[in-house]
Amino acid sequence: MSHKHQTLGEFIIENQAAFKYSSGELSRLINSIRLAAKVVNHEVNKAGLVDIIGAAGETNIQGEDQQKLDVLANDKFIQTLTNRNIVCGIASEEEDDFISINSQDENNQNKYVVLIDPLDGSSNIDVNVSVGTIFSVYRRVTPVGTPVTIEDFLQKGNQQVAAGYVVYGTSTMLVYTTGAGVNGFTLNPAIGTFYLSHPNMEFPLDGNIYSVNEGNYIHFPQGIKDYIKYCQKEEGDRPYTSRYIGSLVSDFHRNMIKGGIYMYPKCSPKTNGKLRLLYECNPMAFLAEQANGKASDGYTRIMDIQPTELHERVPFLCGSRNMVEKAEEFIQLADPK
Ligand code: AHM
Ligand code: MG
């Protein structure tokens, strides 16, 4: 079937058989995410109209102010996945601990856990700039029918069976992979349907955009400073251009289409940057690799890092393959391990 006018619903059904562990369960899960994405999209679009923006007066485990829409998006995704009895566990950037679903019910034969950043880049909401949702799916490692444990969540990114994001931008898109390439669907808000608009998305091998918060420059490791100087140097196809929205999903999305690198390095010797391995880096890394790009912490493939806790952070470089490899060269030259 030509992809013209193909809806996400049709695409899921058509591609279910191609998925090696296909039982329909993953398809139902993606369908639930599609539904929650529409609900959250509706709320995000209303943000400027109703008095819903602003801090909810709670702080999350990272000690950051939560904003009302984060709470709302978190609730919507958790509700949708719980009500439809579709997964056995959920971990969210907004929750201190993971949630076990129907752990008392021996009939719960669900085998997937979902990790989610319900509304990433949420400081952009008050100023009408794009935000996103990021999700990641794993098969549980403990026996089906028993309560999930932390082990089910602390899996390496290379064990992901699906990952994706929703970008609530000038138009709303859902972009995801189940390990057979990356496809992007655009929401037609008039009828509430996602259409396949970006089949087989791929990062160009090279690019000329670098995305990093240069306000942190003096704190960056020497290799990152050197790479930034390299990007700015007038030579060959350089200087590159700098674009930083401060919304990972949007920066990633643009770089995948145009070619570029996103970086959130260490900002002091003590910290590991800002982004969370499980909720942000692994799903974006899976998408990047499926789209012919690359993701690393400067030394190691992101998806090969063994997580040790739910909310841990890692330095993150992600984007066009040649650009990420160039940045790694600079990092490893300045600070060999
Ligand atoms: P959040 O999960 O608290 O929204 O933080 C993640 C966001 C990313 O989307 C974005 O790339 C980054 O934080 C921006 O951080 P900074 O303002 O430090 O540059
Ligand atoms: Mg986030």
C-alpha cells in the first residue's frame, strides 16, 4: 500500500505481522500511546487559553518545580495505560518510584513495561514553544503474572522493543520505532487522526547544526569546548549554525530532518549533565540509531550503558553519525579514559 493517506491505526495493523514477537500486545500499547498523545495534545493546545499554566506547587524527585501540564500529561498517560490494562509496569520521570499494575491479578499476562517522560521541556510551555512526550518500551525480565520489580526497568537501552516521541509543535507529530526504522505521523487536528507523513526518517550522515546550551560553556569538559570551537571555525563547510530550543524532542526532530548534533555534556566534574538515561537518552538513542544516526556519552554507546537507578543522568551526544563521531574524537583526545 502506498503510504499516501495511511493512518497510524492502519500502519500499526499492517506492520504488526512484521514484528517478530507479534501478539498484538505491542500494537495495543502503541495505540494507547496514540490515544494519550491526542488527549495531551488537546490540553497543551489549550494552555494559552485557560489558566492552567504555572507551577502546581509540587516538586518532582529532581527537585524541579512541576508545572500543571506536566502533572496532567503524567496522569493522562498513566491513566490510559492503566485503564486499558495494557502494560504491567510504568516508570515516569515525574514519579519517584515505578508503578506496578494489577500486581495482585494473576491473570495479568502483560509483558511490557513503559518508561515515559510525559512532558519534556516543560519550561517552554509558558512561552508557547514546543514541548514533547518521550516513551520507551521493554519486555519485562521477571516472570509474567508476578509484580514487576526494579530489574524490569533497569535494562540497557539495547533491550528496547519500541521507543518514540510526540512533538507538540506547529503541528503535532508522533514519531516512533519498533526496531525497523523510524516513521513519523502528523495529527490532523480537525478529525483527530495521525497520518503517515514522514516514512523512514533518517539523519543525514553529516549536518551543519549544533545544539547545546552554550550558557554552560565554561563548565564543559575541554573536549566539548574544543568541539564547539571546531564547529565555529571557518573551514570547509564550517562554521556550523547553532540552534537550541531547550526542548530535546524539538531539537532532535529538527536535527534528524536537517542534519545536526544535540549535546548535553557534563556541566561540572561532579555532575553527569541533565538528561535522564532511562526517560530521555535511551529512547532518543534508539530512534537515532534506527534513523542511521548515533548516540553516545562521548566514550560509550548510550544503549550499552547499564542503568543503576531509575532517575540517573548521563552526558548525551546524539545526531548525525559523522558529527557525533567527530565530537567523540575531541572528547577522547582531551580526556582519554
Ligand atoms: P525536563 O525534563 O525537566 O523538561 O528537562 C529536559 C530538557 C530538555 O528537553 C532540554 O533539551 C533541556 O532540558 C534543556 O535544559 P537547559 O535549559 O539546561 O539547557
Ligand atoms: Mg524531561
